Amino acid sequence: MTEIRIGTRGSRLALVQTGMVADALRACLPDARIETVIIKTKGDRILDKPLGEIGDKGLFVSELEAALLEKKVDIAVHSAKDLPMCLAEGLEILAVPQRADARDVLVQVRKKGSEGTGPEGAKAGFASLPPRPVIGTGSKRRELYVKELCPQARVELIRGNVETRLSKLEAGQYDGIILAKAGLDRLGIMEKEKERFSFTPLEPSLFLPAACQGIIAVEGRSDWEYREAVAQLCHRESLLSFEAERRVLEVLQADCSQPAAAYSVTEKTEETERFRLTVMYGGRQVQGEGGVKERLALADALSLQIRREL
């Protein structure tokens, strides 16, 4: 019997995402025995500092990559936005499943007597906050957009898993927090917690997502015998976005300490297929489009343009 050990972080979101990959693998390899192996990373252990002060994006990945290279696990499941630009030698991304909703969400404690999911749109959402609100985030990108939409806001650090952050919000430590919609959706929180919290999705035109936000990446050894089976999990348009948005970060040489964002979509008509990409770096934002085959050249051009203009 084929045995596949999947390495993952131990948060509920990480386990849900790993379960999604495991279910998809069982459909491809119905006779396989699939085991989940929980690995704690440096980023999970240090929760009192912004990510940029702890180190690079390998904070959530390096221990998983070590387990892959030591053959303690066969594949590892990552939130793609946590991946460092350079993977460890001998490892590669084997699959990128379909992307979830890439938007960010402003979350507030629901006011008594209020109805509905929350204010519609970013401007209405931030306008509904109290004067001089305290907003929780550990992201320079999110801080930049919060200050653009709500100049009077005070941004304070918040770390921890989704449930921990919601508990801190409900306890009154913050007036609002910013979370990724993909994680909220995968955990079913927006439906389950609609009586306690209001949720305002923030449109990318005003609040550009992080590069690869909403994307899961499956990493494995380049010489692993079942790599082609795992490749069946790949979703073409999500892979195109994954490649282009990571290319932006590479050209910008961006990391967790810098406000950077990239978001792309593939638009199809009966006759054409166009690739649209928006890039933000240091508060400067540019966008462009081109053919799918030119997506990496487009990423290069936009990134270099923005660097010249700063």
C-alpha cells in the first residue's frame, strides 16, 4: 500500500487545508494510506513580535522543509504567501490547488441589534468604526491600506491563529482586525460566527491582497516517486497567478517587513485569454495586462517600473 505522510503546521486552519489536500489525494490515489504529521515552526512559537522583526518568510516553512529533506514527511502543505522566495535545494512546488477568495476582511464585534453580514465595501466598513479606532494586524501591507482608508486609526500588532485573534477582538483589545477571507471561509467562521461578529470583505481595488493570498502550495522532493500523482491537484489559473505574483516579490526583493502586494486574474473570453496584474510596493501601485504566456514578463515590467518610481 502507498503511504503518504503530509507535513503541516498545527493550527486549525493549517489542518483544514491539509485535510483538503489529503481528500484530493485520496481521489487520485484511492489505495493510498495518508497520514498527517504536525510540525511546529519558529513562526508558531514566537507570537509577541511582528514577523519582520523575527526573520524572513521561512519562519513558517523551514522546519517543514527540513522534515521533507530528512524524509520524515513526503509532502508539506503551505499557505503560499508564507513561502520564502528560494526553496531548499532538492525541493519544489508539486501542486497549486484552486485559489480561494483572495480578499482581506475587516472584522468587528457585532453591534447589538444590527443585522446582515456587515457594511458593504471597504469605505463603508472603515466609516462604521468608532473615532480613532484601534486596528489589529501584523502586516505592513495591511497597515498601509488601513491608514489610507482610515487615517485616524491606530494600528497595533496582533498575532496568533484566527480563533485567538477573534477572542482578542471580542475582549475589546481592538475595534477591528484584518483577516484573510480564504482562512475565514475554509474554517466556516463567517457563517458560524455571524451573530458575534460583522465581516466586511475589502475589494482589491482599494485593499490589494498579499501576493499568493488564498493559495495553497504543496511542496515535495524533486525525486519523490509520486510527484506526478500530486501534480493532478494543480489548478491552471491558480498556478499562473502563483508564478506571476511570486515573480513580483522576487524582482522587488520584498519580504514580510516591507509593504508589498500583488494580485492577478486570468480573464477568458471565447476568443482570448488575458492576464491582469496589479502590484503595490511602498504605497505606489501600478497595473497592467497581457497574454498569459507573457505573465512573467508583465510581472518583471511592473515591478521594475514601480522600483524606478519610488
